[in-house]
Amino acid sequence: MNRKKLLFFKSIFILGILFQSTSSFSQFDSMAVVTLDKMSDKIHSTNSVSFTSYVEYDKQSPNSGLITHSDMAKVYLKGPNKILISYSGDNGQKSYYYNGKTFTYFSLTNNQYSIIDAPATNIETVDLLHNDYGMEFPAADFLYPNFVDDLIKHSKNLIYLGVTDVNGKEVSHIAGAGIADKMTYQFWIYNDTFLPAMIKIVYIDQPGNPQYQNTFSNWDIGPVLEDSLFEFRIPTDSKKVELKKSN
């Protein structure tokens, strides 16, 4: 979710500048905004959180058209400056470690690791890694305190579609469209916890309308996470390599 504040907000921020005059025609359902606000408040009310993320995303193949890929991640966040993410899927097995001082990328598939100095907070680190190294993070949008304000600013509408079901649980369904008709997005939010159940983005300006979908499960709000969890321990025979910038 490009995806997230990472995945779509940054891509539509530029469009927001170019098409700012369309904002006067925006329509925002109050129920949709209230529900998203409750979700954001829930996430930011805790000092620690963990969850599972299952992402499916389309990529254009020269010979076969759109191909759907997938990755699963287990995510642990603590305070303002601790991140651990363990991935497995089409891109192999890898982990991200951030301990408040350094960021480590570890590829279990290749038994290689890279370590760089990192900023002082989770948000600054996520921004740095996305902007300089092209890395994406599950649910990165939700880490930003101004998530809902940013979404409204760069959308032409938000609609509350009512109550439905995801994984056997009752959820609120919300839909919206980015300005300039580049993409549409949907949120499903658990009604009992106000935590995200699923997010889906459709890039309607691209051939075949590629999609991105992230399904969340196993939410744990306020778990006890020791600082040692976020420290990388170099595996035997692992090779240190340079983390290359994407630009």
C-alpha cells in the first residue's frame, strides 16, 4: 500500500497538490470518519502491539499479464523506537530489526545481513527505509498520528457501506477514492476492537487494474515485549553485505 503512507498516501500527496481544487467537491461520510478515528485512536493508545499481516499484490509480468504474489509477516512494535518484522512468501524469508539506534535487514534465504544507523523513532525509520531503500512495511499507514486527516486530505470521498463479515467476525466496511481517479481503497474494521481487519487498494489508472490486499489477524494490544526481542544476533556463517539504496 505505491502502498501505505508508504503505500498510497505519498503517491497521492503529489496528486493532491496538482488537483487541490477538486477538494471542495469531496464527500465524507461522518460514520466512516468516526470509525477510522476510533481505529487510529485504538492503535495509538498502546505502548506495544503485535499482529499478523497477509499481503496479496499484483505485479505485471511481460509474458503472463498480472500475476498475484503474496507475503506473510509477523509484526511486533514497541514504544516509539522498536520494530521487528519477520516475512515469508514469494520474496523469500527475511526479517527487519530496529532497536532505536540501528536497523538490520536479514535475509534468511541468502544468510546475509546489513546494518545501518537509524533515526530515533519508528516513524522516522519507516520513512527513511521507504524513501532511500524502497522498503515497505505492513500497516505503515496506521503508525502515523495524522492517518485519518491525511486520508481525508487526499481523498475525494469516504463512504460507510455498513456491517459485513471478515474471518467470521463482524466488521465495518468503508470505501473511498483518491483524487484524480488514480485509485480506490476499502477498509474493513473489526466492530468489537476497532482494529483493522483488511485493507484493499485498486489502481484504476494502471493496465489491468492491479490490486493490493492486506488481511490482518492475531492482534495483541499491549503485549509484554522485551527489548532483547528487537536485537539482531548474527547467525553462524552469515555474511555481512551493504544495504543498497534504491535511488
